[in-house]
Amino acid sequence: MDQPGDQFRSMINDDWWTGQIEQLKSDCPSAFQSLKVRWDNGEIEWMSPWDLEPLDITREYLFHCAPRAALPFQPLLPKFRCGLSLFFDKQWSVSL
């Protein structure tokens, strides 16, 4: 997954952001920031290959209610959220 047109996702601030590879830096001696990417929100920046992973269209279709273009990021899947504790105000009431 390092060719122009390849779609990817990247975890940034606990959310999955998606985009497409636009260009490869051919004269770069290392792979560091060698991929020019366009995020789904339209922003462009240079990224390293190890920051990206292939986008799994099946996963996105099954687990997200909004189409890819509607959200610039993808929240964590419910199966990963089940390990997170959710607390409500009544559980943490303070008596003075």
C-alpha cells in the first residue's frame, strides 16, 4: 500500500482518519514523510508509510452509519469501546 490512488486510514487522537495517497517522493533517501496524501476532508500533507494502513471498505460499511465522505474521521468500533468504562452522573454523585 504505497501507490497513488491507494486508500488508507491512520489513527490520530484516538480516531481513524481516512484518505488517499496522491504522490510518492521519488528522490527521498528514506521513507520518512515520503507519501503525499489527501485526507477525506480535503487537506493535503506528507506522511510516512508506517503511519498508514490499508482502508478496509467492508469494515467501514458494516460498522459505520455515515458514508466515508460524511465524516473525516472514524470513531472506534463498538467492539473496542466495550472495554471502556462508561459512567453516568448518578454513579459518581457526591454527598456533602
